[in-house]
Amino acid sequence: MTERSDWLSPVMEVWLSGPMLSIGLTLAAFIAAQWLFAKLRRPLWMPPVLIAAVILAVIVWGSGIGFHQYEQGARWLTVLLGPATVALGVPLYQQMHHIRALWRPILFTLPIAATLAAGYALGIAWLMGASPLVMASLAPKSVTAPIAMGIANQLGGSVSLTLGGLLVTGVLASLFVEWLTRWLNITDERIIGFTLGLNGHAIATARAFEISPLAGAFSSLGMGLTGVFTALFLPLAFMLVS
């Protein structure tokens, strides 16, 4: 028994101090969220990513692991966000013939919509008396996570607050776009997908792929173009007004 304990102690120490604990908890939370999502009959207002975030937050808080220790280990997963976003170029390529047919309205819509996405968040935060740090953190809330994190760092915001804003924005965008398209009787999957990607980044893009590959491709396009435009526009706008 003593020999077994002597062998297990260093293994457990490495497990608890390294990234494997954070990675294991994250994957377990997401698998549990997928199961709950299916059991709840796939409610649009509660996607798996939101369920997983709640489960993980409770575990990290209740177990005493602490956010700092979890964050240190989860950085390995954060690195994968970039390649995952780049991989969305595959459905874009597959639907390129549809995208070419609508390049004019896409180029006209994107600057207006991306500017409004950042503008109303800043306006609401300013009216509520938010600090410059909070405003800088919420400004890129409609941009996919890898780009939004870089923008938040450049503007002097909090990455943690930015990621929280991304989660809320993605869930609400998926929910309200679904309602609005039904209310306005919009059935064109290209429009629905592009709107989801432009407003709700990766979370809404996952919803778009559930609708159809065409909607997913246009959502990927909207997400990618919004990220590029916001990365160029937002730091310049902050520099001019500061």
C-alpha cells in the first residue's frame, strides 16, 4: 500500500499542477453539456457552450481549484481557437460560388453592421457609467474569440470580461435572429447565416451549421469579415476619441 501511495503521489501532483486538470474538466463539462442539451430537446436559448460554462464555473468555484489555476492550465485550449477559426475556410471554399453572387451587398452591409455591433455596446456601457476598462472589454463582443482577445489586450481591456461578453452575445444573437427571421418571414439561408456570423461569432455560427451548410458558410464569412474589419477599425476609433 505504501509503495502504491509513493508511486501515485508524484503522478497526482503533476496532474493537479499541470494543464491536464483544466483540460480534463473542460472536456468533461462540454460532454455533460451536450448530453443535457439533447435531454432538454435542444433549446435554442441554452446552447451547450452556455451549459458547459455554468457547469465549469460551479466546479472551479466549489472545488477550490480557483480561477487562476484553471486559467493557467486552460491556455493550451485557448491556443487551439486560432486553428479552429481558420478551419472555417473549408465551408467558405465549398460555397464560394454563392458568395461571389452576393459580394456587393456583403461589402455594403458589413461596415455598417460591424460598426453598429461595437457602437451600441459602447453606447449602452457609457450611459450606464462604465469605466474605460469595461468599455474596452465589451467593444469587441461580436468578434470571434481569438481576434477579440487580441483587440481587448490592445485597447487595455480585460480578456476575461471580453470572453464573458462573447458568450452572452453569441447566445442572444442566436436567439433573437431566430425570432426575427420568423417574424419578418425571412427564409433565405444566406441572409440568416451571414447575420448570425456577423452578430454572434462562433456560437451563432454553430447554430448556422445546424440550419444548413449554406447558412454555415455565410455565417463563417460574416464572422471572419467582422473580425478583420473590427480589428482594423476599433483600435483606430479608440485612438481618435481618446
